[in-house]
Amino acid sequence: MNTLVPLEYYSLFYFNLLLAIVLWTFIQSNLVKLVDKGNLRFKNVLGLFLVVFTIVYIGTRPISGFYFVDMRTYANYFERYAAGEQVSTDKDIYFEYFMKWCSSIMSVYDFFFLCAVLYITPMYIFCKKMLREYWFYGLLILFLSLTFWSSGVNGMRNGIATSLVLLALAYRENKILMAGIFIIATAFHKSTILILAAYLFTLYFTNTKTLIKFWFFCIILSLLFGAFWQTLFAGFGFGEDERLNEYLVAEIEDAAIELKLGFRWDFLLYSASAVFAGWYYIVKQKYQDVLYHQMFNMYLITNAFWILVIRANYSNRFAYLSWFIMGIIILYPMIKVKMFDKQHVLIGRVLIIYFSFSYLMNVILS
């Protein structure tokens, strides 16, 4: 159990560590070329340090329901399962059986460490397979995402499930393995069914321009009929899970939570940055990459769903179904092909700008 950093500074320490890495990466991007072998060797070492440190730092955090919210709930369930209680809930029941199995062979601290491994490792594998020697940049932008930290220490099931989606995409050439990983992801968190549906849809519908128009149209629909969509999707089965029903339509009395409700223009602009990036690469630059096209189309569909229910309680949890891949959408083509002069400098700037919103929301305004 990590006690070196006081709990009240636990998140702040990690965000400032990321800030230091981003600033150093930006400085270095102005000094050396992206393809420089020395740069790649250094980034490989720095990337491995970041992976190991993040797993240990998240995985050994002290148990707290105040600073990590849902962590205490997970710990309580784990301890009851360890004492012999049987799984009785139908909420993400396979994750509950996974927790029950873990409670029979390990401590609660080992369980949280294992969850950190399951959260971080798929991201690392995805970036290594897709970006090869430039994997550090892809992994870093995933870590810089707005909801990366909260999905590792609070919404753990959702975080692990979406990381497994990345792992499935990394092994897309092996259809059986990919399907198996997708099934495990949906077993860990039902919400990833939406991501799976988007993936299957984009196998057959590949018109990115039409999906961009659909994304913009969903903004209008949400502005005009916001409450209607929340009720509609709850009636389609999302509300069969009591927790999801609470996210969509239940009344909330907590004043702190009420501040999160309403049409989130800040989150919409944040999401739009990836839409602009994908449009620029695919439509303006004519960038050709089957995986990237599909990931961008998946992003448009899942983010459009969030826009329709943007007023829902905890709408950021629905947004995460698209945000988990947002950094890759923004940076992937700049790592894969040369598009601009001083491209390494531009990558450094993108990392700073992208992290600025995360730092603003998680540190300055938190």
C-alpha cells in the first residue's frame, strides 16, 4: 500500500508528474527530429518508466471512498466475497464473479493492483503494436486524457473494459481472439456494448463524411429534445441496469452533482477537437488507414450518443465511451506518416494543448 504521498495530494502528484513529462517532451521536440534514434531510445525508457510507475502508483493507492469515490465500494464487496458471501447482483455480473474469484486467492490490495495492470497493459500493447517504435507518444496522449485518472481509480470497470476494447482492436487481424476480447470487455462493463455495436456498424458503413454530418445533427437534436433522448434510451434497455437508469433519468439531490448537469458546452468543444482532427486528416489530407478510419467512425457514433444524453447525470461516464480513444484520433496520423514541416514540434504542441484541458478540469478547477 502506497503511503509516501498524502492522500490529499495523491492525484495532484500524478498530474504534476504528467505535466513535467509533457513539458520535457515539448522541449525535446524542439531540439531533435522525431525519427532521431537517440530520441526514440530515450522515449522508450521514459515510456517504460511511465507504464511501470503508473501501474504501481494506481495499483497501490490507499483504499479511500473520499478521494477515490467508488474504491471503498469495491473494497466492501471484495471483503464480503472473501468472507463467503455469494454473488447476488446482476450488475456486470461477470466482473462480480471475477472479484469473487480474486477474493479467494488474493488480498484486496492485490486485487486493486491487478485491476491497474488490466487497465494499463492493454493500452501499452495497443500502442506497441499500432505505433511500433513511436509507441511512447500514443501511450502518453492516452494517459493525458481527461478521464484517464478517474477511470483508473474510480470507474475501474469502465476503464478496464475500454482498455480491453483497445486490445481487441490491436488484434483485429485475428477475428477469434478479437471477438473473445470484446466479449470479456462487455462482461466487465455493459456500456461497452455500445462500442461493440459501433464497431460492427463501421464494418459495413464507412462513409466518414456522412457520420460527421450525423454528429453535428445530433447536437441540434440534443438542444431541441434533450430530455426525450434520455427517456428513450432508458426505455430501450439501458435503464434495466439500475445504475445506468440513475445516470440517465433519476433525480439527484446532491448539489455538487447538480453542477455537472446541463448542456456541457465545455465537454462538447473538447469532443469536437477530435472531430476536427479526424476530418482534417481524412477529408483534407486524404489520409488512408483502414484502422484509423474505423476508429474515427466509432468515435463519431459513440460521441454522438453521448451528445444526445449530454444532460444526463454523470454524463462524463457516457462520454468516456468515446473519449477513451480520443487521444489516438488526434495524434495517430502524425505519428504514422509525415504530414507537416517540423512535425515533431507540432506533436509536442498538441500534447501540451490536449493536456491543458485535463489539467484545468482535474487540478485547477477541481
